[in-house]
Amino acid sequence: MDHYKILGVHKSATKEEIKQAFRKLAMEFHPDKHSQSPKSLKESATVKFKQLSEAYETLIDDRKRADYNLRRNAYAPNPNQSKRYDYHYSGGGYSYRDPYANRYSGSARRGGRGFVRFEMGLRCLTTKSFLLNATLFSILLGGMYIIDASGKALWKMQNTGKSFEETMESIEKAKASKDNSD
């Protein structure tokens, strides 16, 4: 299902053009307008309205539109044709078959999917939640380093000339000699 075709707009359409196209078509296919129509016309208008709503929801949101365009262009053999899957029942559940899977040689197909995986990974790395988590991790890591460095600095200020290991060694010797004298 090509969202651009459903709304009757070009791929480079602005948000305002998408809104206008949706409003025009929504008025034509709204279920309330067809409440007195025959059942078949009413059902087809309802289906068309749902398709229009889905297309509008996808294309009006910049992130969803970019994702839709990426998926549409990466998988479709013809840029003017959207990706289609054949759903079928096989034993324990439903699955889908990619009708375009065998149209390309294996290496070309793997290269195309590798590019899509790279793009999806890049998108994941640039999402707001990932950046917030990476920032929090960096702050925690920096805090741990500062605490460790300040602990060492305090130790050196209080115990000039001795390292922590030497001090622990002398404490162990003192405990051992105290145990031997008792």
C-alpha cells in the first residue's frame, strides 16, 4: 500500500499539501457520510477512510515518514512500487513470503540489506533515548573516575610515602604478630 498514492500526493509533498489532500478525501470517504448508503459502498468507504487515516498519520509525522521512505525505497525493486508481502497460513500460524526475494542475486540482495541494517543501526544510535542513556553512562563513568582519583589523592595526603598495598601488608603483619603473641 503506497501512502503517497492513497492520498494522491507526490513524494516531495509538504505537510500542508498532505493535510489538504487528506481533508479533501476524508470528507469524501468518511463513514458518517455513507451511513445511509448500501452496505457494500459503506464498507468500501470505511476501508478507504482507514487507509487514508493510516497514510496521513504516517506521512504527517517526520520520523514516521522518513522511516516509511527508507523502508519503501530499500526493499522495493521499483521506486514507484511499494513493498508487498504475501501472508499465508502454514500449520501453526501465519507467516509471510517476500515476493521480491528471488529477483536479485544473493550478493546484491545482501548488500542492499546490509545498507538497510546500517541505516537502521545509525537511526538507533541517534534516537533521543539512546543519546540520553549514553550521556547518563558517561556521567556515571566520569563520576567513578573522579571518586577513584580523589580517593587516591586523599590517601597520598594522609599517608605520605606508603602505598595502599604496603599499608595493607603492614596491617596483616601486625595482626599476625598479635595473634602469635597471644
